[in-house]
Amino acid sequence: MHCQICKKNAATIHLTEISEGHRTELHLCESCAIQQGIAAKTHISVKDLLAGLLASQPSEEELFGPEVADKACPVCGFRITSLNKEGLMGCPHDYEVFEDVLVLILERAHDGKSRHIGKVPSRAGQGTKRALELARLKEQLKAAVRDEQYELAARLRDQIQQLEGKCQGGMPS
Amino acid sequence: MKLTDISGTFGQWLSGTGPLAEVVLSSRIRLARNLAGHRFVNRCTSEEKAQILETLREVLLSIELTEERFFVEIDQASDLTRSFLVERHLISRHHAMGKGPRGAVIAKGEYFTGMINEEDHLRLQVLMSGCQLGRCAELINQIDDMIERRVEYAFHPRFGYLTACPTNVGTGIRVSVMLHLPCLKMVGHLDRFLNAARDMNLAVRGLFGEGTEAIGDLYQVSNQVTLGVSEQDLVRQSEQNIIPEIVEYENAARRKLLADQQETIDDKIARATALLQSAQLVSSHEALTLLSHLRLGISMRRCLGASTPAIDRLCGLFGHDPCKDTKAIEVLNRLLLTTLPAHLQLNYGKALETYQRDALRAKIIRAALGGGS
Ligand SMILES: [Zn+2]
Ligand SMILES: [Zn+2]
């Protein structure tokens, strides 16, 4: 669905206005909504994230290099330019194909973070589970050091070393 | 079980019970999940969507939950049904207006909904009254585990649960509360609240229409970051720090107005009561605005023990017994929904013109305030 004001961008903000018993629906893109003073702060759109990256760099090709700009997902045909257009990925495999670029985009959207430390499906392999546990502990260690909780930090460091030993150094840092 | 079974009844989430219910109407947690081996919904053919719908419908209806569930085929449903489900917070507007095979499995009592083929293959939602995010998280985690035993989710060792939009990736969790903040606006602190929320990476939007000037003073606050933080930390932070702080901010404004400008509050409550008791035509906008003032009056009595001429008179309409105040909050929470256009029409049994809706709305509110017809 296109934005009702600029008729160009994808509408990401959907409002129902009720006045004098009349119900009108409004579908706007983020930037038009902000111009209209409607959006206080909705969820950040991918477009904005890319726009932030692209502002200093005129094209996807210059930003990510020609290999990335030309690359397409073999499963669904997704290109990084589609993300700018549609705001959405094409299939789970895209996250592997474009892993490096996504790290940049995700860090902008998620307060500088690009590594999952939450729930892991029970059917995920032992390696995945251990890698995520390690990432979680490292995150906690960072917070402990920041909050000057040095005893906790020492304990976390031990746990991390123990777990890294089990992984035999095969884990991503 | 069918849709008509819920149009006349209400989920627990509207009961006005639970912690901080004077300000927090409801708590909601949503998880975004996708099936491994399928393209995301926006790139699926109609056949692929139908296949995903069938798989997930069967799983959601057969997992071992105590609550009875029913399925609504959203693409086959009438506009009125879809609007009703959106008004009721059981499906999203995006889901209502989507394309192709899609559906929703809804549990009786409305604790739980699974939207199939929304932006992601599966969007799970758990909804409860008051500030109960911890309990929501527990329940949705159990449901997610049960589903995961039956299907394989798309999961990446570094990025976590994969979602169509990169802003949901990682935990796929959206933790949100619906807040009633009438006094922050009256004391002119709404901007401060919005700025503080932005600094905490929270998204705030008016529940009804026009952005920061939300009709009915109802706001939805939710997290924006879903990656690099654990579900437990997000939920704990919201439930133990962020939400109580916002509630205290609103309550401080209520106490201040009560102490310094009692007439300001009393005038709003007295006018709202008098208007709604006698008006013959009430628009949606007017209903939301005035019901907000009644809800404020009742909840100031319940949590601050406020007694003013207008509050006393209003509480009297619901009976003088103090435990009636919780019941009164529930009545008002329900009126906020039952007087919305799709609710009015579905409960009436057919489509109504604006004029007829305004008359019916006025009548329902008069009856709820003890004014008979
Ligand atoms: Zn626009
Ligand atoms: Zn792909």
C-alpha cells in the first residue's frame, strides 16, 4: 500500500481518525506522518535506517561495494536494494547472504547491538546454544564492568573462560 | 466456538484488575516467528501462504492449552468482522488489510491470539489486564515452546529468530502496555514524557488517531530494540522500572491537580458525567474523550482516595461501596470498546448509519451510567 500523501513510499503508519462519527482511515509513510505532526515516534522504519547510512554515500554500490549491490539471494531473488524499496527481507536465507551488511543496519536499529542473546529454540544444536550462552555472558560482563560490579564481573569472566574451553576456540567472537 | 461468542462478552484483559490498573489498562506481549524453509509472507505465492496457514492453524488449534480456541479466516471475513477484531486488539490493522490466505486463532477469554501470515508467518500475542508483563511473558514462552515442538522456526546463530523486517529480528519480542494518561496532558508534561520515552528507546503512539494528541488520552508504549537483549531483561525492565515510573509520573500529576486545581478536574468530570447521562447523540470521538474523564474520576477515587463533589457523584452512579470502584473501571474500560463503530454494529447485528450509531452509542452509555433509556 502506498502513502496517501506522497503516493510514493510504502505506507507504514495506519491511523483511524474518528470525527463526528465518521471513521476515516489514513495510511502514511513515516516521513509524511512526521511532516503532518502525526507520528510522535513510531517504530523506526528500515528506510530511515538505510537513509541514515546512505546519506553520506550516494548509492548502495558505493556504500556496500559492487559485489553486495549486485548480489541476489538464490532462494528468493532478494537484493539489498529491495530492502530500501519494500522495507522487508525476502526469506530467512537473506540473513546469511547479506550477513555483513545486515550487521551495520541492525546496529542502527538495535542500539548498537547485532548479536542475539535471548531465547534459543530447543531444537537448535549444542554449538548454537553454547555460542549464544557465550554472547549472553559477554553482554552481562560488559554491563557488570560498566556498573562497577567487579565481583560479578570476575565470576562472569570465569564462566566465559570455562565455556570457551568447551567450545575449543571454534566460536565467533 | 465462534466470533459471535466474544462480541457480546469480554476478555479478562478489560477487567480493570491487576497491578497499576488505574493507569495501565492492559499488558501485551507479541512474538514474531517464521517457519524455516519458506519465504517471508511478502514474497510468498498464494499457494505457499495457504500451505503455511494450514500448517500453523492446525498447530495452534491442537497445542495443549486449557483455553478453548477458534479460527477466523481473515481473508474470507467481512469488513465488519475484521474491524471488530482490530478494535478488540485481537488482530492488527496490517493483518486486517493484508492480502491472500491468512487467519487468526483466538483463545476464549482473549488471553492469546495467533495471527498467521501477517507480516511474519506467525505473530503470537498474549494480552492481560493491568501491568502483568511477567505473567504474559511466561505464558507466551510456554505457547512458543509448544509450537516449536511441532514446527521448525527460522533461526540464525548470530541474529536469532529471523523476521521479515530487520527491526524485529533477534527475540522478535514486542512488549507493550496501554496507558491512560489524562493528567500528564492537563499539567502540560506530555512532551517531557514523550522525550523521556524516546531516550529509553520506547515507541509511543496514541491508541486512537491523531498522534500525540491521542483521543481519550490512551497511549501504547512499546520497546523498539529486539536484538542484543534478552526477553527476561526487557520484560523485567519494563515491568519493574519503566512502567511504574510512567504511572508515578501520571499519579503525581493527578495529585498535583487535586491539590492545586481541584476545580479543573472536577469541572471535566462533572461535565462528562452530565453530558453522557443525557446526550442523545454521541460521536466516537466525543465518547472517548468524555469516558476518559469518567475513568479518571473513578480511578482517582480508587488509588488516591479522592473525594470531590463530581467524583462523589460519579462514584455514586456505580454504588457507594468502595469495592464497586474496580467494577466501575471495568465498566468504563468496556464502554471504551463497545462504543467503537464495529463493536456497535456487530452487537446490534447489522450495519448502521453514522446517525444511528451515534444514537445507539448514547443509549448504551446512558444505560451504563444508570440512566435507563
Ligand atoms: Zn509519504
Ligand atoms: Zn532470499
